[in-house]
Amino acid sequence: MTDCFEVEIESLNLDGRGIAHRDGKTVFIDGALPGERIRYQLEKSKPCYEVGRSLTVLRPSSDRVTPHCAHFGFVQGTCGGCSLQHLSAKAQLALKQRALEDTLWQMARVRPQRMLAPIDGPTWGYRHRARLSARYVQRKQSMLVGFRERARSFVADMQSCAILPDRISNLLMPLRKLIAGLSIRDRVPQIEVAIGVQTVVLVLRVLDPPNMDDCEALLQFGRTYQISMWLQPGGPDTVAPMNSEESDILSLELSEFGVILPFSPTDFTQINHQINTALVGHAIELLKPKADDVIVDFFCGLGNFTLPLATRARCVIGLEGSDALVARAELAAHKNNLNHKTIFTACDLFKWSQEAWKALLQTISDLDGRPGRIDRVLIDPPRAGALAVVEALATTTTPLQKVVYVSCNPATLARDAAVLVHKGGLRLCAAGVVNMFPHTAHVESIAVFEPEA
């Protein structure tokens, strides 16, 4: 019989698991919340830690709530798309704010002079991008479409999803029927969902080409549900619409700045459009661009920050590692009549250096006819952070007025903040969380650095 124990839950980790201690070991428990007394089932035992699953909540937290989604849970077979639906929305924000503060102090020995109010928004139906798995289960003679099960590679048996917009949630069962009827039902492992201002795109990853009947069924599905159907037979560059007239239909709107951003369904965009809109506005407010400023946007992607900044500054240089994203950002700059105020360049930002910084200053000088200068910097890196960039910033002699850092990983933000503060002599003026992924333990944040007065 599996061992079961009782413990007091002390805190939550960044994966949303309750943390307790028993017999000198740290115990991580799915489904447990701080302040609770839990009876848990031991699932894994290592020399220094254990992993368990909550069986009985003997004393519940006042922040515990009933999960909104029928597919949420911590037992085998439940969906792994969310990890915190049992915690109130207010407590989730407090948890993320505390995680940000603790990580900055424990890893970097820095504390923000001011904590920013969380950027918050809708907690349900917010997910405008998703990667759904598809699998035909032979023994059940049924097709499954949805997120993966918790801690397993199987596809969860989902009939709906509370974090997807209703229009997409309501497609889960029709999609099962559609794919089950294809001749290549065993060769469609994935469906990418991308929602734009006016359009929804479904991209089916196909390992074998669909036949004529399959194509007609897919196109009819698109007509019935007013969705654009695309296929991906290979890598991201093979993605194409089944109807060639639908090749350029997705866009994001940043209405505060009068900017429209076209994108491809496989381009990186934030999954939460409402929070992204608020984040862009808040980041630019914090950066405080002036009409004569030269600004650099590191890891600029499609120009999500670059183009709005260009409506406020003299010149914005967007730097990005992907040639394809740079090309799309340049196209967006032209469409928004901001190409005269933007420069986009593809380069490896994980190998950024003082030499690259000097070359950038020279480029600005050549274009502007004045000594090259950079007034403000925005950094929005992937989870790996921006170590090479901040190392160069920390040793530059260019007098920066402000750095705004948008992060999707508190650990790499803390590492990079330590460089900017302890090596670069900047101060961490403010930091706060961005609730981009409600009901998950993912912590998005924003931080502001300025020179010491």
C-alpha cells in the first residue's frame, strides 16, 4: 500500500506545488496551499526531497476555491493546462508578487525601491494562442483533442476548456469528429490555435498529406465555423493556408498607439491579448520616451514594443535573432507609416558585446549625422534572459537614462538584475508582476532600472 502522511503546508513553489517538511526532507505536494494541513500520498522519494499528491485537505486555506473547470485536478488523467485553479485569483497575484520579490532578493540581493501594482485582466477565456495535441486512442475507438495530462504525455479527455475563449472551447468536440473522420487521423499530432483581431486560424500539423476527401472535410469545417484552416507538413516555414487568399489575415491591435501588427499563426505573440495591450502601454509609460530620444528594443520580435515606442520617440532600433521576425517587423513598420523612425536588425543577442554596442552607436551616428547616442533601452527576452546584453550595458560608457526589462522568468531576471545593479551601478527603481497566465504558476514581470542619482 502506498505510504500516506500528514503535513503542514508552508508555502508554494514556482510550479504551484505546496512545500512542507517531514523527517528532514522537503516535500512538494500537488494540490496543497499554504496554511493547510494535508494528508498526502507519497509518489516519489529521493534522498533530499519527496513528491506527493494531496489526498485530503484536513484544514483548508481561506484562499482555497472550487476550480472553475471540470477537467482541473491532481489525479491521473486530469488536464495539465492549469495548476492553480484551486487558489483564488487575488491570492494567485499575491503569490506571484511574493515569488518575484523573493527571487530578486535570494538570487541577486536586490530589492525594488517600489513595487508596482500588478497588471491584471480577465482570468477566463484569455488564451488567444494554444497548442493542442491530438491522438486517436485505438482501445477506446475515440479521438482526443486538448492539452496534455498532468505530468504525462497522454492527451487529456477534454470536452471544454475554461481558459480558451468560448468560441475555441466549443470547437474541441467538433474537432474530435473532424480529425477522427480523416484518412490521416493517426498522422495529425497537433493543432495550433491563433486568434487575431477578426480571425481565427487553426494550423494542423500533418505528418502525411491529406487526400482530396480530407481537404474537402477540412475546408467545410472552416466554412461551417468561420475559421481559416492551415496545414503544416514540415517545419514552421511550411505553414500555409488551404485557401491561398487567407495568407495575410492575422493581426494584433494596439489602439492606444494606432498600431496594427500583422503576424503569421506560428510567429511568437503573447497569448493574452488584453494583458499584452496593458503591458505595452505600461512599459512605455515607465520608459518615459521623449520626442528626441533614440531607443533600443532588444529581442523586439514583431515590433510589439518597437512600433508603439516609435510613435513617441525620434528613432527606435529593434534587434532580434530571427530573420523572419525582423522581416515581418519591417513590413509592419511600413504598414503603420513608421519605417522612417525604425531600424530593424537581425543579430545573435546571446552573443552581444561591447563591440556590438559600439557598432550600433556608429550606425546611429551615420544615420543621424550627430554623435551616436542611446537614451533608453527596453529588453524583452525569452526565458533564457539577456545576460550578454546586460553585461554589455553594465560596462558601457553611454549614459542611459532608463532601462525597462520585461521578463517571463524571475530567475533570469534576478541574474540579469544583479549585473545591472552590482556591476553596472544602476538601481532597481520598481518591479511588479504581469498576470499573463492566470491559474498557472508562470510569473511574468516588469522591472525599471535607472542610473544612481
